[in-house]
Amino acid sequence: MNGAKLRDRLAKGEAVTMFTPHHASSGLAVRLVELGADAIFVDCEHGTWSFDDVRVTAQAIRGAGGAAIVRPHSHERPLLIRYLNAGADGLMVPMVDTADQARAIVDAVRYACPADHEKRLIIAMIETPRAIDDIDSLLAVEGIDVFFIGPGDLSQNMGYPPAPPFGQPRPQAVMERVDLAVGKIRAAGKIAGTLVTSDELPFWLERGVKYFYIHSDPFLRIGLAGIKKLLGR
């Protein structure tokens, strides 16, 4: 499992990128790895991935040298175990608000993979004001590899749209909360992650973020817009 490779790189202070293909496509996932993605985000919360899709795609991603990181739609213990059994290199669990929830996730991974749980990456998604307010207790939980601040859901939970218009920044109030959380994560000696655009990445890299989730759609949008411009459309 390539989750261990990501953990080793993060422990060395290296930055890791995770791209989402937005589609249940093993071919597209592998191509993103071939083009430089360290990990592929297999989104089973919002996407259409089946357990068979996860198994086949994870095998293909590992064959290309990357890691398959699965986001389940809930904390349900049997669900986490099934994705691990299907071959996920790591889990990126949404809406982790409390230390008890974080400990339960770690316990589920160790139960599902008693012989090789250290080969799976565990990412806790911090996506609510409550979680940020209580982040010190979350950071005390052993076994979480990355504390990931999800700005989209955080925005929505703060009363803003989940995403700004293309090319526009998120609300300042949201960014201040993300920055506060990242600072606390780094001060605790833990790994911080967040969603970024290519323009935002240098800012958060300077702030000490090491795990970057990046959408592939903006690159397609920009590329297609350039072609349309050349065609006079």
C-alpha cells in the first residue's frame, strides 16, 4: 500500500499533491499520476464510485506509482472497513468534529488492517467552526496523519457559498479561520492539509501546509478557454 510512501514523504517535510479526476475513471486517475500527481482523491461522498471501482482504480493507481485516497460518505465503521478491504491506500474522512470521532476512525483502520495499518494514511477533515474551536483536542489524538481543513464545507457552515466564482478568493472570514487552524496544527507538530488552486498553493506552502488537494477542472477550464480564444469564440 502506498499510503506509507506518502507518510514517509510528509515526515521528511516534503509536500504532497492529491488530485481529483471528478469521474469514476481508472484511466484518468492513472493519467493524473503519470503527469505528476502523488495521490488520487477517490470521492465516494459526492462521486459515483462503487466498491468495485475503488478496487480496480486503486490497483491501477498503485501500479502507476501513486496512492488512492478514498473519502467515504460517513464515519460508519463497516463502511471504512469495506473501503480499506477494497484497497484504499488511505481514508480522508469528512466532518471530523471531535476527538472521540477521530479516535474511532483510527480504531477502525487498525481493526480492519491489523497487520499493516501503518501502510494506510489517515486524514481527518476539519470542516466546521466547532471542529476548529476544538482543534486542540483533535490534535491530541494519535494516529491521524493529516489534519485537513476543508474550506468548501467550512464556508457553507459559516453561511457562505461552498465555492466562490471561478478565479475569485474565498471570503476573508473563512480564510482567517483556515489560517488559524493551520497555525495550530503546525504548532502542534502535525501535518496540515487544505484544498488549493495553483494560485493559492504558494501562500499555503509558506504557511507550512504540506498536503494539497487540487481540483483538475480548473486546468481543463483554463486550457479550453485558451483554445476558444485562439478560435475567436
